[in-house]
Amino acid sequence: MATAGHSLAPLLAPARRASAALSLAALLALLAGAGLPRTAAAASYQIVVSNERSNDVTVISGADYSVIANIPVGKRPRGIHASPDGKLVYVALSGTPIAAPPQLDAHGNPIFKRGSDDDDSDVESDKSADGIGVVDLAARKLKGKIFAGSDPEEFALSKDGTQIYVSNEDTKSASVVDIAKGKVEHIIPVGQEPEGVAVRPDGKQFYVTCESGGDVYAIETAGYTVVGHFKVEPRPRTVAFLPSAGVAFVPSESTGLINVIDSNKFTSVKVITLPSGARPMSLRLGGDDRYLYVSNGRLGTVSVIDAHTYEIVTNIKVGTRPWGIALSPDGKYLFSANGPSDDISVVDLKSNQEIKRVKAGKSPWSVAIVAAD
């Protein structure tokens, strides 16, 4: 107890100053946090990009968009997807040389010479380079390569993550690969130049799009037989599914269209016309299935389409020739791979504006999102 004539102020002053300092620090930290929309806790994922011409993948932090690593993987990496547990990334590799796309006829169909296809080149293909590369993200290195048939371009993982469904561009086929065994177990003939592969949300079918003739095949995953086949305008690239409506969206690159398909009857419901000059390539549905996002290639934009009314909401300017696109896990950001400019666009989907560009390798082709530890 203090005695008469003695003040406690000198004794309490240091404690008060310390308390004030702590309060100020806490306040500053709170204010700083309020002013930073992206923190490590709020963005615990990585953006992984396949770079077709530099033969590597770029790993980018989802928190601050800094480049974490560039990992050599092999020749011509294109399609890229993460394992369900986020520990591995699978990337399609091909020893078939890059070639210019074929000339198109008046209807948008590719013109091929007799006995040739889109990947013919004066340079001999290196078939030993073909496969699905397996990248260990924690170790930041290529762990191995799985044989997946000739010239794999795109692929999709089965719903349980044990198989890979692959488009083999130069053999007019699709392959079913057992990941654990590292071998092709089934080969399904499809049309010329198969490219896009997508699994229906219930896992019972996967679709394969074929560029040249506009053929799309639906293959059931119980016995790997074709259960549906329909045609769209030339050069369909990818597929996105709207399960609540039983709808599949398929782009026609050559004619700038999005085809709305009844995924039960395999018939066209509607055709959406994109802005003049659009060359639609990749499709992604938002997490709430409200909007469909479309990369428009040489037009340098991403279209936002109402997935239920099929109306175009807006067109977002991004980098040069956006190809592959992906969405952040929270659905707030979109990332596009811009091939000619060797970078990635970051788009804020609240404002529908590009907010940043991030340098990747040479000719970014596709984007995968992976949960970080």
C-alpha cells in the first residue's frame, strides 16, 4: 500500500507506456490488416502455370503473386491439373514440335493435306518425350513421367483421382491411364485432333472435343464406351458443365461461338455469339454456377456470361491471347495464361478488372490452382 505523500504515478508510468505501446501496435496491425485484402491466411493456394516454349511450370503465390519457383518438366508442357490432395501437379508433355495452325476453309474447317494433320512438321517428333509429368510441389521438382499414349495435349482426372483421361492429338484417340500402375488401360477411337477433356460432375462420363470436324464424344467411365456423339462448329477446345441444369458449354474457336448442349440428350439448346474477333478457348464456371468465364484468345479479353440466361454480362480486357484460365478457390479472382506476352493476368471478379500481370515462362498455356500447406 502506498504511504502518505508518495504517488504511484512514477511506478505506474512504465507500465502505462508499455500498455500504450502494445495498444498502438495492435491498432496499427489491425489497420494494416484491414487495408490488405490479400493475406497468406486468406489466399492459401498456389497458381501453377504450364509454359509451352520454356519447357517448365511456374509456381506463383496466391497471397502476393510472387513467383515461388520455375520447375523444368520436359518438352512442350500444355494441359495441367492438380491431384485431389494438392501435393502433386500433373502436366501433359509432348515431343511433337509446335506448328502453326492449319488454314481454314470458308466454313471455318481446317484444310489438311492428304495424309497430314495439324501437328505435321518438317522436324521429327520425339516420342520419348510424350507423357504426363508428375511434379512434386513441395520438393519443387519433376518426380516422374507416366506413359499416356502419343502426343498428349489435354486431360482430366477421374472423380476419385486414380485415373487420367487423355486426348492423344495425333492418333485420333483418347486414353485411360491408371496412375498407380503408370500405364494405359483403355484406348477409345475419337475424331481428328482430339484436344479438350472434361469429366461430368457426377464422374460417370467424360467428354473429348475434336478440333478439326467439330466432333464431341461422351464416354462413360464404367466400360469406356462412347454413349454420346454430337457436332458443333469447328475447333471446339474445352467443356464446362452446369450440373444443376444438365447443361454443357462447348466453345467453337473458329466461329466465335459458345454452344449450349443438353448433356443428357447431347443436343444443342442454344448458341451464344461472342464479340467480333473472339476466339474462345477455355471455359470456367464460377463457384456459385452463376457466371461462365470464357477466354477469347487473340481478342485479348475474357467474356462473362450469365450461365442461366446465356446473356453476355461484360468483357474484361486481359493480356495478349489469353488461353487457359482458372479461378481462385474463393471465386474472387480469375487468372489467364497469356501466351505471346509470357505472363499471367490477375482479374478481380468483383470489379471485373485486371489488377496485375505476373511474368511466367515462355508461352504460358494453362493454369491450375493448388491448395497450399
